[in-house]
Amino acid sequence: MAEKIGVLISSTEVEAKIQEMADKISKEYAGKVVHIIGVLKGSVFFMCELAKRLTVPVTMDFMSVSSYGNDTKSSGVVKLIKDLDETIEGRDVILVEDIMDSGRTLSYLVKILKERRPNSFKVITLLDKPDRRVVDIEPDMTCFEIPDRFVVGYGLDCAQKYRNLPYIGVIEE
Ligand code: IMP
Ligand code: MG
């Protein structure tokens, strides 16, 4: 059965919101170098669009994590697949996430990264599904809060497909 993708948030809306966030961050980090960390692979599209719009100096690094467990039941254990290339000690770090769901990934990342003593540490997420939270954690900045639906596009995948869609979509059966 061919999957049909409906538009939840258009590319125009996504990009306008990213511009708004970039302006806010550029103002807040004036005089500093922002070190943005992307969580592979989902955050890559968002990270690039955000980085292009920042007017403060930017450095970038990436990490990759996966959660153990099968599709239907997550064990809640997060595994580090790829660590950062550079130290974050003393740097002004913004962690860039594609989506916050249960909050488990973020809570793991925040814990291990804060131990490395950055000068400052904030989290920005493109999407947040607050209804799904099982860990008591909130991102510092959120572009869009969305209902509990499985979304694709703008970096987000379904079995590795649809990451390249220029909008946030939902799979319609
Ligand atoms: P968390 O640890 O439960 O917050 O999981 C976050 C991760 O689950 C994200 O980084 C995504 O990789 C994945 N995820 C959660 N919801 C969706 C969705 O609606 N579409 C695609 N991936 C999702
Ligand atoms: Mg992710």
C-alpha cells in the first residue's frame, strides 16, 4: 500500500519559525561563539537551517545515539553510537534535537554533556510532543508543540524514509 503524506506544518511555516528562533539566539549570544551540537540523523536539516540564519560565530559538532528495545516497547536505555569530536568544556553549547517524545534521549544527553562542564548549555528542539513525556525534562526552546502523532520530514524518518521532505508531514493510511 502506497503511503500518502499529509502536511502538518508547511515549509514556509517551519522556515519562518526557524528564522524567529535564530534571531532570538543571535541576540542572546551576542559577543559569544555558539557551539551547536546536532543529534544524528534527525536534527541535521533543522540544524543547517538554524545555523545559516545565526549572525553570531558558530562552530558545529555531531553525536549519534540510539535507544535499545524494539519498536513497540522502548527499554528506556540510550546507547551512545558516536561521541563528539571536540571538547565542550568552557563553551556555549546549544544541543539541537529534531523531536522530543518520551524525553529519554534528551535526559541522557543532557546528563553526559553537562558533566563535561560547558560554560552554558541549552537545548532547542524543532518539535515537542509533550503528551508523550515519561521523563521530567523540558527543552529550553521549542519551535512547535505538536499532538501525539507520528511525523516525518525535515529530518524525521519512518524506517529511514522521508527525511528529505521539506515540510513536517503525517503518514495517512
Ligand atoms: P525520546 O527519547 O522518546 O524523546 O525519543 C526521541 C527520538 O524518537 C527522536 O529523536 C526521534 O528519532 C524518535 N521519534 C519520536 N517521535 C517521532 C516521530 O513522530 N517521528 C519520527 N521519529 C520520532
Ligand atoms: Mg533524534
